[in-house]
Amino acid sequence: MSRPKVLLLGEVKHAHETWAAIAQQADVVVPQSTDRAGFLTECRTGALDGVTAAYRTFASTASTGPLDAEAVPLLPSSLKYICHNGAGYDSIDVAACTARGIGVSHTPHAVDDATADLALWLMLGSLRNLAVGLGSLRAGRWRGVDDQGRGSLPDKGHDPRGKTLGILGMGGIGRNMARKAALAFGMRVIYHNRTRLAPGDEREAGEARYVGFEELLRESDVLSLNLPLNPSTKHIISTPQLAQTKPGLVLVNTARGAVVDEAALAAFLASGHVAAVGLDVYEHEPKIHPDLLANPRPCSCPTWTERAMEEATMANVRSALAGTGLTSGVPEQRGLAL
């Protein structure tokens, strides 16, 4: 019997031992092209034929383009599964994949703890104006004043205790963050989600209280974004929404950059209505809006790839090769026989 084939779209950075085990049971096919036009040509010519499953990273979009309505029909007819490394999968047209009979998986819970912890770090750093303080120290100004007495004290920081944390998107990361914020920092937690959590889940998430979207905007001292990017959530936070928030809002985004209108956010930050932001994702990353870079108050960092996400993606590849389907298929395909 011939060995199955796996298409590698992107790079394995951490879980090399697990990938080596997969390579022992399947032939790994790597596209030779480095741009979208070349990738689509390889698909058309049959150079990638015979692959059953694809391991895909978000970074591979740079060399293949998105797997959209143009690309999906050109993928090898043998391809049955796309195993995506990432909780968000907005660069894959799931409807087009479903029409082709291709199952899609993602990694929704692999880094719940790590992402929630990072969101809390960004929240604390933003509340405490740590970015301003660090910038002052690096510029030789102790508490904002240099050795000649020039400068001014930075804005005072704020404690999280007693503040209202509003969470938009109450999946695994949102619930993890809510629980920790309530227990560790004594924060009041409210949330908005497509569907309300069961009472037991609300209690487990730090006695979180469900509210409407507009109430979430009005009542939050800290607004954390923890929702996927899709056509209905792109720019879900823009000028009209920011105008409804409290003066002095702290906004934290560890979801996808484009759920926020970055230009609107920069304007509200410049006006002082938004006091600080904590970001590890950006609308046009790796490019960042110049007004956000010029402002000293954002508490920002890049997104890091985690071994756990690679392992979870590879678990889907192994399950696909074993003929048992996907271990974490995307919600849009739940219940479908693919």
C-alpha cells in the first residue's frame, strides 16, 4: 500500500518530535512556490495531488494567499482535511471548503491559559501606565522628570480591584480571563456573547453577568476583546462603539487586530477618551498604525507561536490520517459528515 501524503503549508517551529512521528507514517509534500500565483499554478498542474491532509499555519498566507473562494476549488481533489494552527481561521473560506467536502480544524483551547494570562498582563500594564513609566526610565527621567527637573509626572496608575471588566466573546479564553480577574483582582465581570452561558459556566467564570452589547460598552472600565474575526465582527469596535464607552476606558485586544478599527482607536487614544490600550494583535500586522506607535500609552507586544498550538494541530493531522476525522473541527461544520 502506498503511504498517505500530508501537505505542509508553513513552518514547524517547536513540535519537531511530533512532526517527525507524522513523517514516519506519511510522505510530507512541501510546495516549491513562494507566492500565491505560484501556489495556484502548482495546484493546477497536479504537483500537489494525492495529499489527504494539510497542516497549515497563518504565516503560510504570505506564500499561498488566503484559502478563499478562488483557491479552494483549485486544491487537490484528494485533500479532505485542512488542519489550521490557530484559534482564528479567518484566512480560510469555510463555506468553500464545506462545498468541496473538506473538513477544517483549528486550535480553540490550546492556549486559553497563556492568552488569558497575557490579556491580564496587558490589562494590568495599561491600568498602571507601565508603558509610560518604562518610556520615562529609558529616556533618563525618574518618575517623568530628568536630572535637570524637566518633564512632568506621568498619569497615576489605577488598581484593578473594584473595576468592571467587560468581556466581548466568552469562549475558553474569555472564561479563563474572567475567572482569574474576579478571583485574583476582585474585579466585577460582565460579558456579551452570541449566546448566554449556562448558569454553572457563569459562576465558574467569576460570577460573570450577561449584558447587552451597548450596556457592555457603557459599563466597562476595562474592555477585553476575545472573539473571532469574521465578516460580522470586523471593526465591531469603531467610532460609534468607542463613543459609547466611559471616558478613561482601557481596551485590551488579544483576539484579531481587525476586530478593532485601528484608526478610530488611535483617535480616541489621542483625545484621552481611551486612557490606555493593551495589544498583541494589529489590524494590518506586522504594520502598526503610526499614531499608536507614536503614542506613549499603548502597552503592546507581538503575538507568539506556542508549542501547544502546534501539538493540537498535529493531533488533528494524525486523526485525519487514521480515518477518524478531526479532533477540533470548526463550529461552522459541526454535525456535518465530512
